[in-house]
Amino acid sequence: MNFLKPKSIIIKGTGSYVPEKIVTNDDIAKVVDTSDEWIFERSGIRRRHFSVNESASDMAVKSAKEALESAGVSPQDIDLVIVTTVTPDMMFPSTACLLQAKLGIRNNIPCFDLEAACTGFVYGMEVATSMMQSGKYKNALVVSTERLNPLLNWEDRTTCFLFGDGSGAAVLSYGEEEGVGIIGNVLGADGSNTAVLKLPAGGSLLPTSAQTVADKQHFIQMDGKEIFKNAVRIMQEKALDVLDMCDVRPEDISLLIPHQANIRIIETVAKRIKIPREKVYVNIEEYGNTSSASIPIALNEALKEGRIKSGDYILLVAFGAGLTWGATLIKWH
Ligand code: UT7
């Protein structure tokens, strides 16, 4: 069978969703020894949204519906579903299969989860794009969805304030002209540095037991300083790599959408790659770090705010546990 290769692959629609419940830094200061000032100054975060009873797939449904609607693509026309998450509804089946059923997507297409921590969306875009380039898949739904609040250790003031819940989605489709859409992507990983950010128990290494619960092994453990150092170095390097690969200069970038982990990481990276602050999208103040959902939530907001126009170069760059990293360059259609 011959498949017609696409001229380009574009982001045809986007969507996002965050739960209603807002937790402020002052709320957190009632639980651990911290303050609004300290948290804001060190991280740029003021608030985060927490899911009370919505699972990762529940939130995914909401962001995906908005993405499908804005793309003008019906669930029946989706050929591929990729969900990126560190907080699947359950170990199996995949959250992608749960989402497929909830959205009424037809059943003869591939649906799977991809776990690359905070870099999930950038990984998901590369996997979807590569599969679509075969000509076999015309419309892909990539959804990043995270319910991190149950993983927070409320006795650890160094991590509990950082994270929030939410979901972001994109519909990728074939473009009608060449040279637009997703034009470059670099991905990488360093598995020798897994200890700096992890959730140790609940998998096959440390199955859930009374002991793992008592030892608080089901919560996020992080060496913040080590992550910070690596994130700054690697994000700037990979952002420049993808620009170089596509022969685009930093001054050509209209908007940098970095993973929202810490305002100081974001500002340092932007400065080092010489992208001025007004061309950097930041919403960490409102949501904290929503892991892989952070970039698609920001992308959807930037589009709605009119900050992205046809012909613009948009640069996405992410970094996360694994360690994993990636950067994507888009020329908006
Ligand atoms: O998606 C990737 C996920 N993770 C990240 O990106 C996290 C990257 N790392 C960070 O964002 C930063 O390392 C943090 C925001 C987590 C911490 O900022 P920092 O500037 O690296 O602070 P620190 O760990 O060096 O701590 C400075 C001081 C320490 O006190 P001493 O030892 O100097 O007396 C901490 O005990 O601040 C103290 N501290 C706090 N004080 C008030 C740590 N957490 C808190 C807190 N409130 N919540």
C-alpha cells in the first residue's frame, strides 16, 4: 500500500484544562515552614491548581475536547493518540486507551502512553511527527496530563510547593504547504542521573507495601539544586542545537515557551540564548510546575492571547526526570 507523505505537519488545534481548586503559597505556609515571599522569590510560583477528584484521563478529556474543537477535527478522524504523563490513572491499561474510550475515538488506531517526565510533550510531538511522516497517520492527538498533588510530601518543604495539576493537548495534522509546522526537534536523555528526581515505590522494584507507605516512598523526591544546574545548562544547549539544525537565529524567535519549572531557570536560559524576556511565555505564577502539561497549557494560552501569528518561529524547550530533555522548533502555519 502506498501512503502519501505529508508536505508538513502542523499544530492544527490546542486545548488546556486546570482544575478549579486553587492552593496559594499562604495555604502552603500553613502546612510547612515557608512563606509566600520565599516561594515566589525562589521559584516564581504564587498559586497552583489541585485536582480534588479528577484523574489524569478526566483532565485529558477536557483539554483534548478543546483541542479537537479548535482544530475542527472530529474524534472519528483521529488516527493516533499519545498521552504523556507520570501520573497515569492506573498502571495499566494506558491512560491513552481510557481517553480513547471517553472521547469515542474509533478503535482501529494506536493509542499509547509515553513517559518522559516533564519532557513528555516534546517527546510526544516528535513521536507523533515521525509516525505521521510515514503517511499512515493524518491526525494525531497528543495530550499531556498530570495529577501531581497526591505525590507531594507535605513534610518536605523543599518540594511540596513546586507542583500543580493540569492538562494540555494538541491536534497535529498535515499542512498544505512545505516548510511550516514542526520543523525541528532534538531529544535526549541521561539515565546515569536518575536519583536526582524520582518517585521510588509503586513499581516493580519497590511494590507497594505497608513499609513503602510508612517510609514515604510514594512521594516525589528531588535534589533541587542538582536539577536546577542541569536544567539551565541542558535547556540552553538544546534550544541552540535545534535552532542550529534549522538554520534559524535566536533573534528570529517570536516566542520561547519553556517548561515552567522555576522562573529563575527560565530567565537564565532565555538570557543565555539571547531571547528577550518579552518574547518568553511564563505562566508559572498561576500553575506551578505541571510536568509534561506545562508546555501545551502555555502554548494554548499564548495562542488565545494572540501571541502567535502565521510565520512566527516558536521554540519549545523542556527538561525533566530521567534525566530527559528536548527542544522543538515550529514555524507557525
Ligand atoms: O521539572 C523539573 C522539576 N524540578 C525542578 O525544576 C526544580 C529545580 N530546583 C529548584 O527550582 C530550586 O532548587 C528550588 C526552588 C527547589 C529551591 O531553591 P534553591 O534556591 O535551590 O534553594 P535551596 O535548596 O538552596 O535552599 C536554600 C535555603 C535552605 O536553607 P539553608 O540551608 O540555606 O539554611 C533551605 O533549607 O532555603 C531553605 N528552604 C526553604 N525555606 C523556606 C528550602 N525550601 C524552603 C521553603 N521555604 N519552602
